[in-house]
Amino acid sequence: MRTLCLLSGAALAALPLLASAAYAQDDDEIVVTATRAPARAETLPAEVDVIDIDAMQARGVVTLADALRQAPGLNVIAAGGAGQQTSLLAGGANSNHTLVLFDGMRINDPSTPGSSFDAGEDLLGGLARVEVVQGTMSAVFGSDAIGGVINLIPRHGGPGALNTRLNVAGGSFNTRTGGASADGTLGAFRYAVSAEGFASDGYDLVPRRMSTFTGETDGAWMATLTGVFDYQATHALSFDLLLRQRRAQADFDPFPFDFGAFNSFRGEDSTLEISRNDLSIARLGVTWALSDTLSLRTTYGGLRQKRVQSDLGVATDFYAGDRRFGDVTLTWSPHAATSIVAGVSAERDGVNIAEGFGVPPPMSFVRADRFNSGVFVTAQSAFDRFSVTGAARLDDYEGFGAHTTWRVGASYNLIEWARVYAAYGTSFRAPTLYERYVSFGNPNLDPEQARSWEVGANAQLETFGHARGLELSALYRHSDIKDLIDFGPLFTYDNVDQATIDTAEARLGARPFEWLTARLAYVYTDARDEATHAHLLRRPKDYWSAELSATRGALRVDLAWREVGDRSDQIYADDGFSLGVGETPSYAVTRLALAYEATANAELYVAADNLFNVAYEPANAFAGAPRTITAGLRARY
């Protein structure tokens, strides 16, 4: 069956009416994440999904995690409901193989063991769109981009002196959320500021099937404040400032240690919480247009991450991470179809970690920093029906030296409405400070390395009386990852694992009527340990999603469904004790959203998540959210 599925995926990807960057995008959608320069998504030899934040908020979506579920192939695994830890597994790779950027700045947490990004505590306030590029991308952005890159792009000032937005909503579990923003242009000055908050009493994260379930709720709250400011000093010189502050807090339930085994029992603790989960970002940029085709940009900034776990009001674990960065980038665009971006970057990470207070195993401390630098070049050009991209990067990390990555790709329009593309590249992930310097760490770790290739095609057919009435797409990708960091025979971190990942994807979009749009996507993933051939944990073999969107007059209806297939996981019995590795059952959830345009500037909406109140576990021993009803008002002036 495995061989049949892989061959079927390869056959689909070879057909001229299949695989595309993003079937839901407009023809002229411009993206920047794949090559660092603006490019039409449909010309890029990469899988790109663009998530419009206005569209998400119009459907009652509040959190970043829920918005990211719109990208097929991006596995979003939440340890419960809103506010809980959420991992992002792009392209079937690990969560620490997904690089997350904020307007091009890396914001993966340097203080976590794997330096991964937790998507569970972020709201959508201040964002305009999210670009998701799956596939190997280290040649463009450096370490961590083995599975893909997610770029959170903020809103900038719009036309006019003042544009305002207001969003208030409430719903199940005593959930309250609200946000306000203002943006505009005052001569040479543009601004965009926003504030958003979320609070919920939550529900019990221990599944009802377990004897340790008590019904004790695990709530969360989050708040974000974002400011983006641009000043055009002269025709050639401009300045920009970006600021973002996120604060969050969440209750959760533990996995106490029993008999010396890790995660051996799933328990309940009404006093355990992440009492702080704060992220601050700041960046100052200067852009100098040297000519009509050549520009120079330099930026300087940093981030600060602080996360504290507490029990009975006493801190038991403390994680603090800092990052300072600077870069200089030169962009040459001799004409619309060609651009070359070259640059140098420097970055220093520092961590201060203390964990294990009050519970075994013994306490561990890490206080360390490191410096790394990089030089890169990306290029893209189009010639009639043919377009090519290329990227190369050299990173030099303190502790293990230089590492080179590269990526090449090409896209060819077979005819006006159909194209094929292919890409090949390498990626790496640098060992984290935690992995190198914790008490069971290894300062001599090598970076994890990956090679990946993908092929695909897409088509837009004139049907139902529309130029793009029917859209077909599919993709096939193969990745080999070696020197994966895990615990070795002496229970210390070591480069001991290898993995192989095969992914096949197909999408269908149809617009049978002017007022109705339908979409369907399927993703097949076979991710295995190379030595044991065991499936990697929490990668569903089969993933389905479907959506219907209808607009008639002032009323809009969105119906969405997704099914996540069986997947390997750490299994916990109904009594809460670990059974070792096994299989977590599949689940399917449905979402219904209704919106009514009451006036030209105001819209009322109601949304039901998990419409049929399905009991499921996104990760074994973590309860998925029961049916949740949210009603709200959105206004724009």
C-alpha cells in the first residue's frame, strides 16, 4: 500500500493539470517569502499559500494557530484549545524544522530545547497576511528552514489620514476577545497601530475518557500590541520602525514523572500554569534607492522571549531568550521579470534557562550565547513561458563553523493555462544552545542536514462561465534528513537519527456560480525513521480538507471540514498511564461561519467550531476543543 500511494503521488505530480503553489490565490498574487523579492506566486517553483487576515477575521478566526490551519500540508498540533502550546510541522518535518518570521525577522524561540516557534499564544492583530512556503528554504533564510518558512506580514498604513477597525466577540467557555486598530498616511509618514486581547476560561485538557479527568478548566489569555511606522524622508531615502509586544498566560495539566520514566502518567493539576509567555520584537530599517533598479537596505533589531512555568504561584521553570541581529541587503531589479538579492547578516543569540525546580529529575541550568553570520544571494528571472529561481547561502556558526546551502528551481508554462515546475535544495538546522549546554547536552553536535526535491504542476480552466472556474493542482516532494539530534546511548544529545519523508498533495477549486466557491485538498505523508522504518510521531498519513463559501447579498456562509488521519504517537491508557508508542485515531471536525453586512461599515458574525461536538485528541492525551460558539461585530471606518 505504501508503494502504491507513493507511485500514485508521483504519477499525479507528473501530469500537466496538477500541483501548484496556491490554488486559492489570485493570478497576480505577489509574495516575497520564497525569494526575498516580490514575485508572482504562480511563477515560483515552490508551494506557497497566502492567508488573508481580513478574510480570516471575517469568518470569526481569532488565533494564529486557527488561521494557519488553512494551509494544507502544514500540520498544526495544539495541546488543547486556544492559548495552549501549538507545534507547526511543515512538509512532514519536525516542529523545529519550521522557521517562523515576522516581516522577514526570525522569531523562533532561542530558549526552547529545539528553538521552535509556539503558535498557540499569538493573535492576528496587526497582521495583513501570512505567507507559508513549504519545502527546503535554508538557502534563502538559513537555519531551521528544513520543512518550510512561515512569514507573518504586518499591516502598513493605508490611504487617507485615518482608517479604523474594531472587532468585539464573545462565546463559549466565557470567551471574550476584542481588538482595535488605526492606520493612515500623513504626507510622508505612514502608520499602523493595533491592540488585541483574548481571554477564556477554557475546558479540561485531560480527555473525558481518562480516569484523571475532573472537569477542571484550563483557561488562557493573550494580548498583542503592534506598531508599524514608515517615513519617506526623500525620494530616495526612507526609514521604518516595527514594534510588537505579545503577552500570554495559560493553565495546563502535567505529565508527572513516575518510576523514573518520562511522561509516564497524564495527570490533573489545577494550579499549574505558564504564568508568563511574553515576546517583544523591535526593528529599525533604512532603505536607500540608489537608482530606479538598485536599492540598499539595512536593518537592526532584536527580540526578547520570556516563559515561566509556575505551580501554586511558585516558578518551577524559567526560560529567557534574547536575539540581536543586523543585516545589509542589496536588491537589483533591471526589469519586472528579473531580480537579484544579495546580503550579509549577523546575529547573536543568548539564553538563560533554569528548569526542574520542585519536581524530578534534578535541576538543570543553561546560560550561554553564540554568534553567527551569513552571506546569501537569491535570483529569479522569467523568459516568456520559462522562469527560474536560485539561491545560495553560507552560514558561519560559533561552535561548529561554516555551512553552505543552495536551492534551484524552474517553472514552465506548457500552455497559457497550465504549467509544471521542479525544485531541488539543501537545508540545515543548527544545534540549539539548550542541546549543546544543558547538563545532558553535547557541545560537539553537528548541524542536522536535509536534501529535498519536488515536482508539480497546476492548471486554471475556463469553466462555468469563468476564466478560472476550475483549478487543479498537486505536488510530490521527497526529503532526506540526516544527523538528526536525539538522545544517544549514554542519554545525552547526539546526531543519531535519519529520516525520509515523502509527501503527495492534490487540490481542487471550483466556482460553479458567481456566488459559490468550493475547495478540496488531500495530503498524503509518509515520514519514517530511516533505521527502524517506524513512522515519525504525529504525522497523519492522510489529511483531507474541504470548504464551501457562498455570498448572497449581505449574507455570507462559510462551511469548512477537515479530517486528520491515524498517526503514530505516544499513547496513554484511560487510567492515564503510558502504553508506549501506538496509533492515535483519526478525527474529523466541521466549522460553520455566518456573516451579515448590517451596514457598509459594520458586519455581524457567528461561528461554530467543532459543529457536531466530536470528541477527539489532536495529540494523544490532549482533549480537542468541544463545540465552541462565537458571536461578534466587526466595524471599519
